[in-house]
Amino acid sequence: MTGGQTAAQAMVAATARLRAAGVADPARDARVLLAHAARIEASRVTLITPEELLPDIAERYEQLISLRAIRVPVSHLLGEREFYGRRFKVSRDVLDPRPETETLIEAALSEPFDYVLDLGVGSGCILITLLAERTSASGIGVDLSEAACLQASANAVQHDVQNRIEIKQSDWFGNIEAKFDLIVSNPPYISLPEMDTLAPEVRDHEPRMALTDEGDGLGAYRRIAAAAPDFLLPHGRLLVEIGPEQGQSVASLFDAAGLTDVRIIPDLDGRDRVVFARMPS
């Protein structure tokens, strides 16, 4: 990407560079990053493709493509990620919001709730989305990471739910005293052997403690199953995201904890994605 290139030429060169680096969708990333470098909406990139790139835009684009080529996630380069129709600020301190997590959102919104606890709040995308969709509800989000708590707090302000949310640093239920009619979590569920199979964008750039329990991937569910009944109101719901092979194992943990109505909910691709359970009345 040398001086004098048009935007179209720069995008072609960037796409080839990203493809050679093993990026999954190089043309899309080249386009999105050009829009970011030019400080325009991605939908307007076509309008500038015939034009020669200004030196400052070309320099920014070069930096962005260089970072993407070493597999820094696009969301980290943009500083945000869309989730359930809203944009959330993200960084390497929090797990990237993912489309499959919207399955948990839909399940949570399928019944009324007033007071929700999010275990491992991360960016805040789950809890903030739930509160934004249910304007009469309030909630608490906890995370062991102080940096994640700060990120979630910032996103709460951005989406104007800060008056109905409390973000606390806590090791799961450690600093929680209240009871809730809804508990949600997307805990670390990647097993230690699986970590080496992850894409570099995930393995090398997302917080390890949000990805794996350094064991069989079920450690967090054991802790949640053991403690959740003490923090759920009668008839309250527990919803957790899972890896696609963990449904039966997590369902069995919830059954053994005395929870009822335990069931596995698939995502849009038909893979097991959420385990649901209810506190007996």
C-alpha cells in the first residue's frame, strides 16, 4: 500500500495480504478496515474506491492491515463489536460478543424478569442488552477481572442503563448476597486440550480466563450448579451458554443440583448452545 494508490487498488492489495496471512474473510476485513481508516461507514466505501487515498488514510490503513495480518481481531482494531443490534466497546480485556450468544438473550427475554445476575459479565453485552430490552428490570454483573468490570461499566453508560446496573468484582457468587429471578452466564467452557485448536484471533488476543477453566471445560458449570439454588428466587431461571458438545453434561449437573425443567436450547445453526433450568417453586 504505497502512496498514489486508489482506494480500490489499496483494498485489492490488502485483501491479497490478508488472504496470504490466513484470514478467513480477507475481502470483508479489507473493506471494513478501509472504512475505519477513512472514518466513513463501511457502506460508503464504494464511493471512494476510484479516489486516490490521502496519505494519512493510507498510513492508517497500512497500520490496520499490518495488525490484522498478525491476526489481531477486527473488533479490537475498531474498538467495538455489534451485538443484538447495539454496538459494544471491546478490548483484549473482554471476550468478544458473538452472534450465537443471542440465543441466550432470546431465551432470557421469553419470560418476564425483574432482577438479573450476570456471572462473568465481561463487556456487559448480555446484561446490558437484557436491561435495555426490559426497561423495568435491574441487575448485577460480576467478573473476576477488574478491567472487564471497567469495560462493562463504560458500556452501561453508553447504553444508558447505568442507573439500573451494578458492576462488581467477584469470584462467581463470592460477593453476592441478593436473590434473583434470572441468572445468566457465558462462562469459560473451552477445555485445556481444545485451546491449541482455536483461531489465533481468539487464542492469542482474547482473555484466557474468559475462554478456559484450564481443565475439562466444565469447572465453571460445577460451581454455578452448586451455588445457584442459593441465589435463585422460587421459580427463578438459570440460563448458561455452553459449547456444542456440553449440553448433556451441564444438564446433568443442573439436575443433580435439584433444579427442575432442565432443557437444552439449540442456536440458529442447530447446535446445542444454552442450558435452561428453573428453581422449584
